[in-house]
Amino acid sequence: MARQDVERPDVPGITFKLPKAVIRRLDPATVLLESLLAQKRDDVYGPVIALERIESYLNAARQQQRRIERAKATVAKAAVARRIRSPHRSMLFEDTHFYLICWSRIAKLIDHILNGVRTYHRSGRVRRRYKRELTIRVDGRDHLEHFEERLPGGKQQHRLRNQYDLWNMHGTKMSYGGRHLDVGPDSINLLQTIVAEFREALLYDALESLAEDAPERAAVLLNRAATDVAVNRVKQRVRKALTAKL
């Protein structure tokens, strides 16, 4: 859940008179790069590459979520058949681990971007809105990443409130040390929301910054987006007209 005391990013004034379709046509990575170039930054590519990797890890998280659901179904069938030590339980553990790795990588990539664009207040607000949800899944990944240290006799066993709850699955929630963490379908929907809000906020921040530092370049990007929207609409009308005649 998002923090209710942190509002969603506001829309920059430059977009007030523009059709939403034009804004949606803008590529956040392209606008971000142009904004950083206009600032004459030395490290312009780091944040841009990080933004592209966020999308890659989101796709990986979607795939892992599907694998988790399949593994859970297989484990449930094995339990009915009383095959308690089914190898599919190990697969469920690993799929959950890789799923949380995706969450962790996205959180760290967001932080990397924010460290490079400290004046982008909308993007930082999204990070604050979802700080708890990101943190608890980074912690969950840390537990699975250092699982051997939490085993009986391990040097980090004392960190678990329930030291014999090393890892279990209860419905859509993973438990460890007495803590419960949602890793089910709702969690992937949440991750998609976080990424979508962050990309939107980053686009708004970068566009506003570009309009201030290089208004002529901002105009080029917006005109190009408007042209693409107009061309697509003409293509749709042509397609409908041809379909109607067939």
C-alpha cells in the first residue's frame, strides 16, 4: 500500500494545454537523456541505463510470479498425495527468491536514478510513497540470499523472531522468522504500479527540467510526439475505412 500522507506526483504546467496522447507518446528515457544533456552532466547515461533495466526486471518479475503460481499448485498436489518432500517445494523457494531479487534490483535502480537527479522532486515522492513496500521485500530477499546464516547455529539466526520459521508459504504470503510478506498476484500488480508511477514522475520531472534548460529541444520532442499521434490516428482511420469495404 502507498503511504497516504505522500500524494501522487503533480502534473507540470508545461503539459496543461497538451493532449494526453502526446504526453503518453513521449519516451521517459529519451526525455531524461535530453534533460541531463541540457544540464551538461558528465554522468548522463547512468540514470538512463538504470531506467531501462527497471523495465527489464519488471518483465522478469512477471515471469517469476507465473512460476511461483505454478510451483504452488504443484506443491499443493504433492501435499494431497502426501509427498511432503516434493522437489517442487525447492523450486517454489527458488522462484520466490528470484522474484524478490527483481523487487530488490528495481528498488536499487530507482535509488541510483534519484541519486543522479536530486532535483527531481516528483520522482523522489514516488519512492517515499512506496518506501515500506519496497523495504520489506528487500529485507525478504536479504533473508533468502543469506539463508544459510539463518539456519540453526548460523551467525544470523538470532535475527529471526521465530528462529524455526526459516521459510514457509501460506497462500499468497511467504513467512520467515514470524514475518509475513505478500508475494502473490497482488504484489506483482503493486510492483507494476510503482514502476508506472515512477516512470510517469520521472517523465514529468525531466520534461519540466528540459523546458527550463533547453526549451527549443523540449519543443522538438513534443512536436515529434504530436506528429506521431496524428499519423497513428490517420492510419487508424484508413484501416477502418478499408475494413468497412471488405
